[in-house]
Amino acid sequence: MKRASTTFFSIALVLSATAQNINYTFPALPTGHNHSKKITKDVILGANANAQAGMRPQQEEEWIYLEGEWEKGGDYYYQYDQQGNIINKAYDDGSGAIVTQYEFNENNMVTQSIETYTNDGVKYKNSAKRIIAYDPKVTNVITESESYKWINNNWVLTSDGHTYKRVITRNDKGNVINVEIYTYFMEEYHLQMRSTITYNEDGLAEELKYEELVYDENNNLQLKEIYTIKDMTWYITDGQILAMDDYNWLITNSHNKMKKGKIYMGNKLYCNINASYEENGNYNLKITYPSQECTEVVFTYTDNNGSYIVNTNNYKDNNSDNKFTEDEIIEQEEFIVLVDQYGRVIQETAYIEDEILYGAKFEYTYLEEYGSYPIEQVFMDYNFETEEYVPFLKIIGKDFIDVAAIYNVINDNTDGDKCIYNLNGMRLDISEEQLPAGIYIIKENGKVIKRVIR
């Protein structure tokens, strides 16, 4: 099959600017969709825009490691908004291309994605769409997600696991008292799980009950109480308790950290939780069981980059003295995560009794002029036979641009004159004929294009 043309992935912007709005026209978007996205200048000139964006690649090559050799997998092409969010992504594997458009809200969260595909770079066919809404108070929590497939020339809502609703109820103090998740199947929304939080007179959560939809003995679906946490006390809490089936959330969430609690399953005590915390984020968690067993989890940051170690010891109180000592450890686990100076994970290793259970490495190559975005990324898994890390994927960034600088060029008032800028957005007092070899941004009569001088 003919390789899709890459010309439709061009970063060139066709610009029409007014005093209030800027309109970009993206190339060759899906039929039936609005091809022009309007963004107010207030949004794209946000106070933190320059700090959030920086240098980004317009293209990334994907390489796959097979039988000792690197083979080309495909190419990614990107367009960005001023915050550095990807608003247009295309993947070309040589036989065709998948193009995905993204829209974001004021919190830089994706609100819509539309996926199309093409075999020739000219004709596009719709494939998938997702629409997402968020909680107005905890702005990264999804309250509604709709996943669509393009079937018989219509968008059809699907039950692929990405269509659901999260209904959050708060009391008059703004604290969460009920969270319900409805999943979509058989063309209807069904209540899948629910958590109910009870508060004491001081306004602090003291009990959390979690229920889930399960089959009963007659094979009928019904909500069943899975666990209840009672006698809860807190290190910190803001009342936005959104924990559902994973009560570890109550330990690791940055705004809600439980100190103590008793977990019941039915009327039977399952375990006691005791946790202590440090201001730097370290914590110690002890979970004790009626069976005289204990699990201790110690989370420790190891550097200023965010690297950390999680040590887990499982104990059995053999002498029934309600103390758990080193000689009563029956299993030890360790999880080590190393993070580089830009906050990227570079190694993950899990051990059980000093034997590697899982290992992964991520190598990043940076250039000073490109800042925190790597020009090359190599992903490796631990091979248990050779006891070495073996690569499986490599990503090479190309054609970097300063995203914020591009928008500065767009908003530069040049009164129709032809102006030339470098990729940092710096205006050059030189004619096009005098330009040395390199990549430049040229603005003339309201149009902005990128030009390569060789």
C-alpha cells in the first residue's frame, strides 16, 4: 500500500487574526467535523504558558528492536497549543496514518479526542471519538466519559469500558458524601460501584462504605457491601474523598492521608490500619490482621528528583506477643524507582527476597538547547535468562520548535510586513536571501509558515 504523504502533517498555520480571537485551520480533518478551532487570546496567552511549553518535537521516529536489530516502525507528527499540549497527533506506519485531534479545557485536561485514519493522506475516515467532562472542584477527576465508534456513518456510543459516569454528591460544607459510578452496557447506564462517607461533628470523615455490583447466589446482579472503613482519623484531609475499590488511595493521595482506620468485611474485622507521615512525603504504613499477621510498607524518597524506594515486610507473630520483629519476617519485597533531573522515570525494579521480579529501564538523551524534552528515548525490559536489560523500543525526536515562541510570532503585530524569526521566536533583521542554513518561521500578510533553508 502506498505510504501516506507527510505533507498533510505540516506545522504551517493558516492564520486569521482579529482583536479578540485567533483561528487556526488544521489540514485535512475528518469529514463532518468543524475544521477550525477557535481559541481566545486570553487562553493561549495564559500567565504560565511559556513555563509550561518550551521545546517540543514536530516529529518522532519509532524504532522497534527485533532479533538484535532496530527496525523502523513509523513516524509521529505533532502540533501543539501554547501550553505544550498536543492538539494534533498523526502516526504514519508506511501503509496509512492515524490522526487524532485533542481539545483541552482551561486546566489543560483533554475534553475531546477524535481519531481518523487515511491510506493516502487525502481522504480521511472517522474511527473513534471520546468526550470527557471533569469535576469542577477536583478538576482532574472525570465525571463523565463517552466513547464512540464510527459505524454506518454515525457516531455510536460503545460499552468498551471508557463510557461511564461518576456522580459526586457533596454536603453543604462541600465535602464528598457519596460517589457513584455508572458503566454503560446493553445501551443503558448501570450503577457499578458506590462509596458513602459519613462525617463526625468536627466535619471529618469517620466512616467509608464501599459497595459493588456483583452476582448473587441466584446469578442476579445486585449491589453488595465489599468493605467498610470505620474509626477513621486523619493526618490531613480536605473532604474530597473519592476513593472507591482501592483504599490505598487514602494513604497515597496528596490531600487526604488517613492515620488510622479499621476495615470490616461484613461484620467481621479484616484489618487495622496505622500510618505515619513526614512532611517530605515519606510514610510508614502498618496493616495488622486478626490472624496475627502484619504488613509494613515504608515509602522513602531517596533524592530531590523524586526517586523513591518502597519496602514491604510481611510478618507472622509466632509467639503471640502482638509485636512484629525482624526474625518474624516471612517475606520481603522492595520496589525501587529512579527519576532523572527532569522528573522522568529512568529505572523501575521490583524484588522479592533479593530476586528480581520485574525490571525496566528508560534511557533519555537531552540537548541543552532543547531543555527538558529528550531527543532520544530508549525503553528496555529485564531479561531473566541473560540477566540483562534488553531494548524493545526507541523514539527519536526531530525538528524541534519552541511552542511558546511560535505563538509569540502569531501574535506579533507586523502590519502585514514580511518578518523572519528563528525557532526561539526571535525576530531577525535580515532578508530571506541572506539567511544561513537552518529552519525559520516566516510571517507575511497574516500567514505563518515554517521554511527550511539549505
